[in-house]
Amino acid sequence: MKKKKLHNIKDSGFKAPKNYFDGLEESIMNQIKLHEKIEDTGFKSPDNYFELFEDKIIDRVKHEPKVIPLFNKRNLLYASGIAAALFIMLSIFINNNELTFDDLETASIENYLNEEELDSYEIASLLTEEELSTDIFIDSDLTSESLEEYLLQNTTIEDLIIE
Amino acid sequence: MQIIIEEKELVDLLTSEKTREKGFRQLISLYKERLYWHIRKIVISHDDTDDVLQNTFIKIFKNISNFKGESKLFSWMYRIATNEAITHLKKNAKHQNLSCEEIQLHAVNSLQSDVYFEGDEIQFKLQQAIAKLPQKQQMVFNMKYFDDIKYKDMSEILETSEGALKASYHIAVKKIEAYLTKD
């Protein structure tokens, strides 16, 4: 049984690259011919060159000024970290400006008063004695025209009818 | 086997700051000649080779802490040497407003008057033939034909597949043989 199976295998299954054998003979011949003609390059080095070389290099390595690059990545990261920390510290300690009423726009104040729906008693409580002197009303330049205009714009007829 | 054991010892010496100089001296001693001839075949003249070889070792010294053992130590060093040599060629080419091939051909053509070239007529012709090849093919040819570097190691140095290197080598041999047999 075994003998019969082996008998049937004719091919090893191995394959060579395409055109391999065509170029092979030529390649071998070329190499042989070349080796027959030439053994070495013909270059030569100066006498004692190699003997003196080692010390030459060690000298150079020892005496080369060490250049420490200032701008390598690690240093840049450290520097920016320090700069950021300084910036934050400074902005906290130097910024003494507090908000004053001058910073607020009149319009914002008006909007606030409108929305808060303060009644006249609450506003009145904020006024001081000096501010409340009757002089304000006596010396005002209120003309009848401006008074009329004010009444027309800010009140309705119902408000003016006193019951 | 011997070289692998030496490499491990070397790397240990180089990693520790106390023994770094000792390790570096050993490194120079072990590899200066191989690297010299490798560079010389690229830049052709002795003086240029001396420049490049020195720069190569300085670079090796400065970067030895970056060597992670992912490749063999000598492959890593050969790669540095190769890059330094090519950079040198490019720099010369730029200065003289020529291409790298022109620079090399120039250098080869002045070999016969070079005191550090003692080759005969056919060796001179060979250098001319090599200089006409594409840069990588030149290196593959030199490394295989003269230095007998294994394709496996060459693959690490030149960062190219072994198959591509073998093909490149056969093409180079064919071209060179053709150049040497004409006339």
C-alpha cells in the first residue's frame, strides 16, 4: 500500500522563480570572469593612518564644545508651564480694579429698575434728607411744554382723573 | 559567534558612563578599517574619506545611547557611515553645482594621478564602471564583491529586502563585465 502511494508522487512540489535558470548561467559566468580579473580596489591608505586615527577621534570627542540646545521640546514645555503659572499669579494679584457704579451703563440700571418692579416707597427709602429738599422742585426749569409732553407720554387719561 | 559575544560586551561598556571611553576606543579599534574602506568606495578620495570617517565616529559616540539593539551594532554603524558618505557627496555636489554622479565620476577620473591609488589599468576601468551605476547598486556591488557582506546583513544596513539586493547585484555584475569587455 505505502509503496504504491509513493510511486504515484512524481513531483516534489517545489517551484523556482520564473526565468531563474535563464539568467543564472550568465550571472555565474560574469562573476567568475570578474574575479579572475580583479581582486581588490586599488585604493590605499596613508602610512600610519589607522594607527593615529584612534587618538585623533578621542581628542576631538573630548574637546568639542558641548552645544546645549536651548530650544529643545522639553525646555519649551517647562518654559511655557512657568510662563502660564506666572501669568495667572500676576493677573490675580495685580487686578485690583473693583467694579464701581461708573462701570455700569445707565441703560443697564434702567433695565434693572424696570424689571425689579420697585414701588415708589422702596425708591423713596433710598433717598437721603439732603436729596429730598424741596429746593429741587422750586428751582427746576420745568416748562409747561415739557410738563405737557411728559404727561402725554408717561401717563394715561385714567391716571389723571382724580376720583 | 566571536563577534556576537564581543558586540554584547561592547554595548555594555558603552552604555555605562564610567566605561564609555574604554568601550568607544574598542569600537574604533575594531571597526575603523572596515568603515574606512566602505566609505572610501563611496567618496573615492582619501581626504574625503578621512573627513567622513571622523564624522561617522563622532556621530556614533553622540548617539550610542540611542542604539536600542534592534539591529546588530555593526549594521547600525555601517548605516551611519553610509549616510554620512552620501551626505558628503551631496554637499560637494551642491557646492560645485553638479550631480552626485558627476562628482563621483570626477573623483574617479582623477584617480590615476592620485597618490593613494595604486591600481592598474583594469582596476581603474572597474572604478569607472562602478561610478556609472546607480548609487545603491554601487554599494550593493562593493559590499558583496569586495567586502563579502552577507545579504542578510546588507539588508539591515541598506534597509532593502534580500531579494532586491540579490537582483541588484546580478545586474551590477552584468553591467560591469560588459563595460570591462568592450573595446
